[in-house]
Amino acid sequence: MKNWKKTICAGILICLLGGSCEAAIQMGDSGEPVRVVQKHLIEAGYKVSTDGRYGPVTARAVRLFQKRHHLSADGIVGPETYRKLTGDAMPDYKIVVHRDEKNGQCSQKQSGKKKSADSDKRNRTAAGRKALAVTKEAQKYIGIPYRFGGTDTHGFDCSGFIQYVFRQKGISLPRAADQQYRWGKKVSRSSLQPGDLVFFSTYEDGVSHSGIYVGGGRFISATTSQGIAVADMTAGYWSDCYVGAKRVL
């Protein structure tokens, strides 16, 4: 057993000499993956900060979440816990651990293995199906009236509508429009795809309105004048108010 070295490294569960291991988020880790977990914990009703540091408070919240969902309550966010918490598969990354024979310490580096073309195609297809499901779900509610602070079918405000629609498809998003704007990957206006979130500055500086892009230069949102409605964002008022877009699928 002298040739094996057990270690805990950031982003790894347990690694052995010269091997690779499945990604996991756990005590001692820090950075954006931890922040994503913390944001979803807050959405699920747990009191944690979004400082990007996986400390005892975050670990306790994870254990409580795991118990509630009948998962192994180890406080470690592995693939199963991540999917239940976020509604998405855990990011596909590996870390290879090497032993330094001179000092007995381990070092880590990302594996150079790249996703195959087939894997990329499957991921794009899955994202496309999710986007189609989200846009179809959103259009079910056309005509429902606007209600300030509304988060259900009795009436929606803009961000409440987005949160509700995505939740129906198992995807958790923050409640407020400005918080939603800080979520996901930034995309250019020319690269918009159905299911992307689009944001506007209307009655105040900064992001104050949000919607779901449905394609063809159009988006659906909760408006004060028409309730849930589809509008053109290529010209006129909405084009002038446009701030940016994020991809969360």
C-alpha cells in the first residue's frame, strides 16, 4: 500500500496515485462552482452566503438538503446531489492527481482529454430540447395578467414569470430581474437562441425588466399593459431599452 496516497484536493472526492476521479464540490473548495451551489441552496430556502467558500455553514445546508431529498447526507455535492439541487448535470470536468516522488506531495492538473464530437452534439441536442420545452411552457401563459410581485398563474411580474416557467422544467433561477442578469453565460444579441434570458432597462437605471427569447427577434414576458405577451425586440421601445442576454440552458 506504500505506492498509494489518499488525498483531498479542491474539486475532488477521493483520488489515488496517477488516477482520475469524478468531480465533487466539498469542504475547503472555493470559487464559482461553490457560488452556484450556494445560490441554489438559497433558492431552496437555506440560509447561506454566496461568498464562494465551502465552509461548515454551506456543508450543513447541503446535508439538510440531502436529508430532505433522501440522498446520502455526507455534505458533499456529487453528481446526484448537484442534479437534484440545480436541475442540471454536474459540469463535466476531471482532475488528475500526480504524486511527487521526491517530497510525497500530490499536485493536480486538469486532464487534457477533450469531449468527443458526439458528446458535444448530444449536449447541444439536450440543450435544444430544454430550450424548446421552456419556450413552449412560457407560451401556455399568454394573456395571464400582470401582478406586481406575482409568482403564479393568478398574475406574474416579469422575473416571477421567468422563475415560474423555468421551475416547471426543473430549473431554479433567482427571483429578481437584476439577480437573473447575474446568472448564466453572457451571449451577444446576434447569437441569441430560444430559451435565452433577455434584459431591459425600463423605469429605472440598470436591469428592471426580463423576458424569454423565443426566436425571430421576439421575446415573451410579463408586461404591465398586456400581461404575458410576445413582443418584438428588433426595433422601437424594446430595442432601445435592451441591456443584454444570458444563457442558462
